[in-house]
Amino acid sequence: MFDTTTTALLRAVFDEVCEDVSRYETGARTHVASRILEAATNGDTSLERLKQVGREALHEAPSMWR
């Protein structure tokens, strides 16, 4: 679906946004990944926009971060 460059960008954004989220917080991590993928699918592939989407998703995510 995405080329290798975009896939690497998405992974880097996800890793940065979730750097302080435990790997066991699967609900939060899944929510963030889903929102980042949704944004990219809709054509939002700028680094800053994807980070913003990821941070917003993390804030909304069901987790201990609230």
C-alpha cells in the first residue's frame, strides 16, 4: 500500500510518539498506529502532520496516560 520511504516515515513517527508508552499498552499503541495510518491513507504524509495526528491519538487513547 505504501512505498518503502513512506513506510519508514510512518514507523519513525509511531516510534517517536510512543517512545514513552510501554509495549504492554497495546490499546494505546494500536490507537496511535491506526490514526497515523488513517492520516497517511488520506494523503497526510508530512512529518509534522503525522506527528500531530499521533500525539492527538495518544492523548485520546485508552491508557494510563490520561
